[in-house]
Amino acid sequence: MRMINYKENPEHKTAIIEINRPKQLNALNNEVITELSNKLNIIEKNSTIRSVIITGVGDKAFVAGADIKEFQNFTKERAIELSKSGKIKLFNKISHFPKPVLSAINGYALGGGLELALSTHIRVSSSSAKLGLPECSLGLIPGYSGTQKLPQVIGVNLAMEMILTSKIINAEEAYRIGLVNHVVAQKDLLDKCLKICKLFHGASPESLSSAIKSINSCYLHNGNDIESTEFGALFETDNFKEGVNAFMQKRKPNFN
């Protein structure tokens, strides 16, 4: 059985990736991480795809965590390598992906599953989803950037409480604290994500990429310099010229 399903929606210029391990509640293992990484490499080079949606198969789990049995006998050194390689191969790749990436959280998003969602640029949740980072209850901590990204999204105080108490919250609470952008009924989840993806058509691919890079730099000491550099570089793109011409001619731009 394939670990991930892949399809494209030409109307919305969107790639849809489904993690396909329903019997394991779509738990992450090395094979899933590698397949997701490889698929993103292909998507990045495909100019017809403007955005990506990541979700899980079924209505029980987005990703219910990492596959614990895969690394229960790891040494310290191998565990450090697991954490670092996972970030490089997938989690940081998603965060810095030059095209918008959405997570359609269709059920449990726990541990590595919530870390995967935190790596995406926009999070849309079904009303039945449950979210949390319960690693401390296993004698661990989040290892795929959860301790870094969650405080940036919801603030240090709330992140401390969620992580230290292994608290699992529902979708409405996740929306209240800003962890997810939208909460919709399960049946409307993919449609909501596709509607958001269609909004990206009003922007040039280069501006979306520059915006993602600039926003990701907001916690860096040179974030303002990165923003200025990205701002200036867009002036040399054909799509900027098209955007200005469209504005002057009072029409919608036709971005390449």
C-alpha cells in the first residue's frame, strides 16, 4: 500500500497530498517523511502548481503522531539524528516552501502530527479534530520543531502549558488561541482549503514566495533586511510589470 496518495486539482492549481496509513492513524515514520519530502521536491519544480494541501486519509486522524515503535530502541545519538534529519528533510522544508502549504486537519493531530501542521503556512481544522503535543507524557519532548513553532504561533505561556501538561485541545479551543485559522465541518474541510488556494491566484508566484520568506524571517535579527531585499527583487519580475499594468488599466492581472 502506498504511504501517501497524490492528486492535482487543475482548477485551483493545487496539489493534494494524503498520508495513507489509516490503520496506524496516519502515524509518521521514516518512509512517510521521505515520500512527502520527495513529492515536495517535484511540486516545487512544477510551475502549474501554485499551492499544496496536506491531509490524512479517513476522518479519524490527520497524523496521530510519530510511529513510536520505529525508534523505541534508539540511542541518544540516533535520536538526535532523527530529529535533525526530519527537520531538514520535511518539517523545515514545508515551513520554507516557496508555495503556500495548507494543512487540512481531519482528525487527531498529535505529537509529530501537530508539528507537521505547525510547519504549514495555513491550518484549517475539522470541528472534530483534537490537537496536542503529548510527548512529555512519554518521557520525551517534541523533536520536530514543536517547542520552537508552537510558542511563535500561540505565545510562550500557552505553549508551555500545552507541552508541559501534554494537554490535548479541541478544534474550537485551537481556533480561540490562534493555533488554527479556520474550523469547519468535516465534510467541508477540503472545499474550504481549496477556496483559500483559489485566492492565491490573485497574487504572483514570486510575491507569494517572497512573502513566505519575509514572514518566516520576522523573528530573525535581519528580518527587515530580508524583507527589503525581497521587496526590491520583485521589481525585476515580469509579473510585477503585469500587476502594475493591470492596476493602471483597471483589470485583473494575468500572472504567469
